[in-house]
Amino acid sequence: MKIEVAKHARMAERGSSLLKLLQNNDTPLLDLLIREAVQNSLDASAGREDSVVVDIGSKDFYADDLIGHMNGIQEGLKKRFGAKSAKALYIADTNTVGLTGPFYAEEVEDNEYGNLQKLVYEISIPQQKEGAGGSWGLGKTVYFRFGIGLVFYYSRIQKENGEYEHRLAATMVEDESKPEALLPSMDNKPKRGIAWWGQESAEDATVPLTNEKEIAEILQVFSIDPYKDEETGTKIIIPFIDEERLLPKDQQIWWNNKIDNYLAIAFQRWYSPRLDNPKYPYGSWLDARVGGEKIQFNSMERYFQLVQEMYNAALSKTKNKISSKANTIADFSVEDINLRIDFKETAGGNAGKIAYSKFDMKDLNMLPPENQYTPYLYSNLEAVEEGQNPPLILYLRQPGMIVNYEIDGAWCADIPSADKTQFIIGVFVPNSESEFKSEYMKKYKNLEQYLRRSEKADHTSWKDLIDEEKKITIISRIQNNVNKTIRQTYAEDSAEVKKGKRSYLSRSLASKLLPPQNFGKRPGPAGGGGGKGGKGTSQIRKAGFEIIDQEINENNKLDIVFELNVEKNHIGQFELTVPSETGHMKGNSWEGDKGIGTPFPLAVENIYIEEINDAKYNKYLNPAEKLREFQFKYDYTKINKVISGIEIRTGNEKLKLKGKMKITRNDSFVQAAVSVATKEVLNT
């Protein structure tokens, strides 16, 4: 195949920047692949069948068999992979229209680029199809994060005249700044790290191969069969993957041991509502396969079966016991989420429905002999409450992909936790066709379109759009109503009443120990102050800090839910202090000769970060881990060597941190406070 290397051009993307477009470093790559690739396939449904077949798996191949086809990078590939066996990942769909559209951008009319241009040759082209999953451009960049950034696209389409055509092209996106980069520069100008392969169409330009024999030779390298008879669709092949790097390190969980096993769970994790579900109402249901083996409802994990049952119930008007296809009875409720002031009475006049229940371990097949895992583990979440299970809320819109799983925050903050043998699970399904009443909101065709626009590039959350003319609160009120509906159902449970009384007492005690928000005194500048202007001088500004919730737990430790804001180019200082008659004493002041002289009685046991700048993180803070351009450092006391504070350094990006903090106290009667400030270095 002929290589076409992207030339240097003003304001053009480079490979290194394309690889960062999908700013999601928290979701495992295989999950990102499932979320993005499957959605692209479902959006391309041909509509001729009831289902879209999506088969994802891995293939072994011999590197030398491929290298001969890769004009322009053959020598580099030989040095790294020659005379070796390698592994490729493939995504193959059937009953889809394939990579349709013109070969050349010059042939595009009325912005109808077609799937070929969108997926292979262009970037960030928005979806036009009603109810589709978002933008081709950002999602597809996940493919280049596997292997060496080389991706093959093979497709068979049916043209307007009824004839079938095979198409095959390859693209490579790599970090051009790395020493192992394979792609050359053009005309002695800086590298861009982007290239395409196909048949030559003009000097230094290519289009997809259409010669069936040549295409079959390349597919044979990967043991991939071409489409035949009346089949249409697309097959994506990603060679030179590292299976060990793609799989999580915890090998005790069975699906972490093999790519095919992980893919089977990831299919269920993100598409259980549409997977083998003929009741799906918005088009073709998903016929998912891993390595050619079909995932059927009866073989799904019980938790994901229940998610599908709740989804189906939310689309109906059933509010009592639901007969499950898995030959069990799932008892859950379905309630309207009404925002009648916003929506017309047509199409229901509500924002959607929440299906929910409190399931026990037997309902979820967690007992012998099945011994299935907790819903949190299947959802790739870490529940941090000791002895209790936080509520779990899922939400999705018309494409059938679960947007996210929530165990805290706006969706479920006020829902009581269940005991350690029970799980409160809810599925919110929007009424996609609901139309807005106000003239102002009619610029959004319906709720589905508003939610689609509210999603981030990686489709992992909904957040109300910001508008200069009007404050929009559609999503926040949906969240509040979901909260209220489930909370009212379980507030009267005897176990929760007992917990509620304990929580009330804990909060009452905590209010004596901790002021509500922005508390403590601001520390002075380290090493003295200085005037304005000179390089190396500093200026102290107060940092934003708010306690969202606080409680003394059963182990007499302080649990704090907080939000911390630090401006860009600042060093944020967060320190535990003990209020005294002479002021707030920090750890080293307490332990010093002029202080109490005993070990500091407070310590930060852990900090759990839920969100960084509105993006989910959901991990314990590890200062050794690089989090974008933010740097974290623990402060330890000199005598007791406990964590008494933390220093946060920002760069050109301000920081908004949401999380939980656990504080231990050696003396249960000592009061605690937090002192927060930022130090800014002025270089003017």
C-alpha cells in the first residue's frame, strides 16, 4: 500500500495532540474501545435487520507478513517486530451501512461527508443521525492509543446503483516527539505523526484500496474474512497490541486474565440495556460477540440482567414485580421524574422514569454456588463506606450506552446507604421525545437533544449547559428528583432510621468540632512576604474550601466531604490545625519546644478524590501519581511522622477538587480545624 504522510501545516493537529483529544485517562482502554467502537457500529445500522452484530476479539499474526504491505515504515517495523508473532485487536460489525461516502473531501456536498471521510480522513465531524452517540472525531482517537497507533479500516458498502464495493485503508497516529516514532517528516519540515495508506490517487495522496484481491491478501494476514453475498459493514483491525499492558493488574478477578474475558464484561458493563434485548425501542438491538461467540441474556452476569430488566420496565408503565427472562422475580418500582413546568403534555410531559429497588445478595447471585461479584466491582467502582453499601445509580439516553455509574454526588447524595448485604440500584431512563414548553428551550428539539449536547466528549456525564441569557437547570433537577424519589422510599426502613439517628448525632458532634466551611486561619507566607513586582516575591490569597458534609464514624474518625479550589499557577496549602487560646496550632508548632511538645493528635488517614475539574477520578490520592499538570505532596510532622497537610501545585490550569477525607484523632476530645491558603509566585 502507498503511504501518504501528513504534511506540516499551520494550526494543524499533530499526532501527539490527537492522542490527547479524548481526555479520559480514568477509564481503562478496553472499556473506552467498547464504548466508542460499539456506538459507532450501532449508529451505522442499515435498518434491514432487527439487530446489529458487533464482534470484538483478538487475532495472532506474523509480523513479517504485514510489514511488506507498509510502504514508508518497513525498516522501522522490521527492527521492532520483524520475524516475530504479534497480536491484533479487531472490531467487526454486520448489518451496518459500512464506510459510505465520497473518496475525496472535494466531493462533499451540503456537509454530507459520509462515514469514510468521518472515520478515516477527518477529525471531529459531528454526528448528524438522530439519536446518534456524538462525534466521530474525538471517540475514534481511542483506536490510536492501542498498539503503535496503526489502524486498518476495511468495509463493504452497497452503492446507490445497487453494486457492492470493498474498501480498505490504514491510518497511523503516533507521538511524533518520541525517539521510536516511525513516520518520517515531509519536505524537511517538522513531523506531524499522522499518515494514511491506500492506493495512490495523486502525488503524495491516497484513497482506499478497492481491488478485492489485494484487500483479501491484507485481511488474510490477520485471518479476517472479507464480507460476502449481501453483507455490508466495517472491520477495524489494530495490530501490535500488548495484551499484558491492556489488562488490569488484579489477576484474581477472572475477567482480568484474558482480553476476551474482559471484553465480555465490558460489553455488559456499558451496553447491558441494549444487549440481546429485542424490547429495545429505538432501532436495532445489540448482538454482541467476543471472538465470534455470542453474548446471550441468559449468559450475562445477574447484575447486568437486572439492569436490562429495570431499563425495560422504565420504558413501560409497570410499577410492580417484573418477571425476569432469567426465570426469577425481580421486585422493583418505576416512578415518573416530573418536570411538568418544562415539558409539554405530549409524549408524557415528564423527564423520564427511574426504575429502582433494594436487592439482596441472593437477588444478585452473590451466594454459593454462583458466587458472583458485587455490583460495584462489575461497574468498575470502589465503594469506600465501611460496613455499608452506597446507592448505585445508572443513567443513559437513547443510544442505549450507560453514560456512567454513580455512587455519590448529585445523583445519589441524599439516598441512604444499605447494609452490607443489600444494594440500592436505580436506572434512570429519560423520556427522549419530551418537548420543551418555553420558546427559549425550543432551540433543543427535545430532551434527548439537550442531553446529547450536555455530554462531554467522552460521554461520561451530563451537566447542564451554560447560557448567557438563561440559567438552565434541567439535569440538576432531574438529579434532585431521582434523589428524592428513592430517598423517600427507603427513609422509613428501620435500619435506615437507626442509621439516620446515628448520622444526626454524628453531625451534631461534628458541628462542635468543625466549623461548616472556609474555616481556620490563613497561614502566613513561607519564608516571609515581599513587595509586589519583583521576581521571586510572593502574594498570599485565600483558597476556596467548602465542607459539603461531615460526620464522626463508628471508629471515632472524622469523615469530611469537601470541595477545594486552587487558582492556576498557585501552590495550595491545606493543613490540619488544633484551635487553642493563642490561635490555630499546626502539627510542627504543636510538637515543637514552644508548643505542647507531644505528638500531634490529628492525622490525615486518606484522601479519596471523586472529581478533578468535573471529570470523574474515583481513586485514593497517591502523591507519586502524575495527575495532568497538578503536583501533590504530603506534609508530615517531625515527631509523630503523620500526615498533617498537603501541598498542591497547579500550572496553567486551575484545580477544582471534590472528594472525601478521613481524619484520625488520638485524643477524642481534641477539636480539629483546617487552614487553607494559596501562595502565588509572581514573575513580572
